[in-house]
Amino acid sequence: MINDKDLLSILGEQVAAAQAPSRDVRTALAALTDPMLARRAGRLLKDLQPADNELRPVRVGLLATCTVGPLTELLHTSLVGVGALPNIVLGDYGNFELSLAAGQFAADGDPDLLCLLLDDSYFLPGDFDAADVTSLTEPIADRVAQLRELIGAAVQRTSATVVLHTVPLPAALRNTLISWRARAALARAWHQLNAELLALAEEHRQVVVLDLVHVLADLPAVTRDARLHSFADLPYTDAALYALARELGRVVQARLGLSRKVLALDLDNTLWGGVIGEVGAHSVVLGGLYPGKCYRELQLAARRLREQGVILVLASKNDPELVEQALAKHPEMLLRSDAFSVLAVNWSAKDGNLKQAAESLSLSTESFVFMDDSSFERGAIGNELPEIALVAADGDPAHLVNSLLKPGFFDVLELTDTDRQRPALYRSRALRSDFAGGFGSSEDYLQALQIELTLTEVDEFAVPRVAQLAARTNQFNLTGLRYDEATTAAMSTDPEHLVVSLTVRDRFGDEGIVGALFVERKDATWRVLNFVLSCRVLGRGIELAALDWVCTQAAAAGAVAVEGRFVPSSKNSAAADFWRRAGFAATDSDGVYHLKLQDRRDPAPAWISVRERKEALA
Amino acid sequence: MSEPTEVQQTVLTILSDVLRVSVDDLRQHPVLAAYQWDSLSMLEALAQLESSLGVSLDLRFYQQARTVDDLLSLIADSRAGTPAGQR
């Protein structure tokens, strides 16, 4: 782990060498708590122009009702910390409403993220009668209604994810009113203001509202400085802005699909207190009073993550029988064996176990978080698999839940049905791996799986899952074009485009929506703009069957050819030969493949039955 | 008498970082207006100075400071005039 002192010099060297900050530097950036250091790191990162494509580019528009101060630098730090390469465009000072109303958020096109920095001054009337609190509360309500309208109009003109936040009520204003009754009325109006802002997230799919008021309440730092406010129209301190920047980093992480999906947990002194091999299954510390209740609360937190789609893996150096006994029989155990998609309880090194767990889940270790009380085990994983995020479970167990949840590793913009079903899906995936052992050839196995692929034109219900897949899929992502919800929704209703979801089921269960095709169909040549497929279902020929279906549709519509592209990234080499496998020929244009439909042979695998959901197709 | 030297060193280091000039340059040319001493850098230096030195400065006098020495004497006044318990 890089310490704060070395961080800036290492970062400076990497930026100067046009390298994306290495993974350990990014981990240190993400863990930075000192806003001064974060600001200095951000200043270095503003000049970052990496020659590699290690970081995911994200364009951020920033509009503010006040001075943004160091927010731009702080955002560079927090965004690079989560693996993004930000290009931040700042709106003109004093033009907040005009910029929102005009819908022009960046000079070079639509940003991916539009951040709105709000402060109390925007909502307050120029003057009011302190003896009549309604002269204060009514204009506040009017102002928030205006802002809601502006934002409602702005989201129609942008496909950006619009992020805003709740606004703290300044103490000076509260204390201006001397009656407790009037103060309560003001506080109520202010809570209402924030409730109205939060409601925007329910009304518009592309709006995210951060509860900054409560984030700041948890911050052990001064969040306002009257001097800065008065001198520079800067209502928030560096500490407050850094807290906001970190929250925005979590949004970007979710928006870019960089969030984690798997939580690997140690047992002794992590999921329970004590060492089971020493005290026995019945005597581990779990439940009851402190400290046992802390371990139970961690189990509860893990269970709740699982309910939201996080896959749990057990990674413990222990005697498996003893562990099984504790998991099955301990009366306070909340996570029984069936809560875990993989149980790696043995005496082997944990890095090998985690790699194997990732393989059996068909997921990359990049989607793993590993929580362990042993600094040795964390260090070993940090060395061998630096892409895995680490959570320290040592120290007072009262901190366990916060240590796990505070970084927001698993954040998503919206929970989909697939998220909810994921742990069960991955359990059947593990069963499938066992089943595979009994067949002479992989084709026999695939036949026996009875795979059913359903292609459905995407409707508004499928849009969030399809956009999420586009954001999160790396291995089979042919062009890297990640259409967000707004764009996907627009394409799905545009007659010149076809957006199709892929749903797969087999004898072990329903995988849900696992892929999507984005096709432009305005000319005699249909163009596949992108094709994403979850790595969960790779290796079964599903991609060929789906493309074959597209070719059939194209031929039926009178098209003469289908064209596709492959844009290599650091992660999609698994899909590099896809177009050739599908019978397409490389063209003179780099990465473009072409198939004349008259030359088409049938590459659809015999073991997949393809259906289309007629009622949803135009 | 080593404290002023330490404070001086801290102030020079912070200013050199914020203004992106070397400590030697600041020593030789201590007039702040010769560098990018605008409201943004002023406030960044203020935040760093206050957190590193445990002082709270009066912005009226801070913004009038012309040289590194002006800042040093402002900080010295603040340290002398503020009982430790209230810092």
C-alpha cells in the first residue's frame, strides 16, 4: 500500500510519463481522506493524458449555483480513483439557469455525466420579513419548483446522467429566526425542498440525487467557512467538496459499470469472532451481546448485499467439516452454506482459491472484493491479484459493517431483476460446472443443456437492464460503445434502429437478459453498432445464434448485407474472432467485417433453440 | 528560536506547491503578485496554511499580504494572539 507521502511523487512521475496511474496508485487515491492531498493529486491529474487505455474515459459537465472552488481538482482524484479518465467541462459562473435552460452542457457534445452543484443561496429570496416566516418559506417552495421544471426540461435534451444533491440549511439563517415555532416552519420547508429534489430521482430515470446533507452530517470536519462564502461565493469547504466528489466518484463507478459483483469473505474473526479450529463450531463468537452482535451484523449486511445481487464467496483456511457444522448448526448463523455461490474452505492459498472461484463463476477477479482480518492474507491477495479490492476486518468488530459498506464497491444506478436473481443464477452456474464432468464431448454437454435463446425487441422495461449490460460487459463487448439508458430508450423506438435483448434459459434455470444487439437498419446494409453478451453465457454459441437471427431479419427486410465492427480493448480479446467465426469477411476498413446475405451459410449452433418474442416485435 | 524557521519552511513549502515555483525563487522574489497569486491560489494556500499550522487567519489582512514576509508576520500574530486552547 502506497502511503500518502509517496503518493504525489509516484503520481507525478506516472502523469509525466503519460501513463495511467497504476492500480496501487488508484487504490491509494480512492482511499485518500485528506482533502488537501486530494486537491494536490487532482492538480497533477488534470494534466493526465495517458497513452494506454487502462482508464475509462468519462465526460463530465459541471454547472453550479456558486463558485466550484477546488471541486474540479477533487473530482479528478476521486474519478481516477475509481478507474475513470475524466474530462471535466465547467459551466460559466453565474450562468447556472441559462446553461440548464439552453441544454448546452459541453462544447464538444453531450457529456456522460452532468453534475449540478447547488447551494442555499439559489433557493432563498433576496429579502424577507423575519416576523412572517411564510415570506421566507413560500419563495423557497417556488424556487425549488422552478428548479424541478428546469431539470425536467434539461433531461429531455441530454442523455447524460444528471447528478444533483440535497442542500444543507445554513445555521445563520436558522438562527435569524428567534422563535422556535418559526424555526421549525423553516426547517420543515427546507426538508420539503430536499424531498422535492430527491423526488427527481424517482421521476426521471437518468437523474441521480445524492443526499449530501447526511453525507456532510457524518463528516468529522468543518463543512462551511463563512470567510470563503463571503469572499469567493464558496459555500463549501474543501472537506465538504471532497465528500461530494467521492460520492460523485461512486456514481461514475456505477455509471461506467466498474462496480464489483462478488464479495469474498473470510470466516475466523471476520464472519464470526474467534478461531473455529481452536474453540469448536459451537463456541465461535456470534450474536448476543457485543462483540458477537457485530459479527452477526456483518452477516446481515452481507445477506442484504446478496439480496441485491452481490455474489457471496467463502474464502477460509479451515477444516471444511468444522465449518460446515458451524454454518449448519450455529443458531445465530445468518449466512448458511446456500448463501454462498462458492465455498472455498481448505488449506490452499487464498489467491488460488479466489482465481478458481472467479473461473467457476465465469467472472473476472476484477469484480471481486475480499474481506479478511489477516493483513497477511490481504497482502498476499494484494500482491497476486491487485485488481481485487481489499477490506480490512481487523480492529474493533464494531467497525466491520462500515468498513465493508462505506466505499460503495457494489453501487449500481438502479437494481434490475437480474441483479435480484444473480446469486441464484450463479449457484445454478456452479451446478452446471459439476454437470459438465459427465459428458464425452462439449457438444453432447451443450445438447443436454437444452439451451433456449429468446430475442426480444427492447421495450421500456428492458431498457435499464440492457443499458446496465452495455455498461458492465467487458469481455464480449465488440465495439466498446456503451449506450446509456436514454440513448438505448431512444434507439429502441427509432424505426432506423433495432435494439434486441437476448434471454437465455436451460435445464438449470433462467439466466434472464444476458445480452443485447444494437443495430442500425436504415440502409440496404444493416450495421451492428454493438453486441454485448454477459461472460456468464460465453462458450455456448449463443452469440452465433443471435447474429444468425439478425441476418434472417435483415434478409426478410430486403437488406443485402450485414456489417459489424470489432474495436479491441484491453479486455475483449475473447470476442476478437467473433465476426470470422460467424462467416463475415474483413474489409479494407480497420476492424470492419462484412457479410453479403446471399453468401450466408448457417452458423447457428444446432444445440440452441431460438425463439423470438413476437408480441414485442414491431 | 527554532519555531519561526519551521513555520517559515512550512509557509514556503506550501506557497511553492500552490504557486508552482521553487522555494528558492520565492526566497529571492518574495512579492506574491509576481506569481499566480489569484483568489483561487490564495484560498488554496489559506486552507493549507491553516490546517498545517493550526491557525485561523483574518481574511481581511490575509488578502492584503503582498509578500511572503507579510504572510509570516500575519501567521506569527495569529499564533501569538490566539491562546492554544482556542486554536
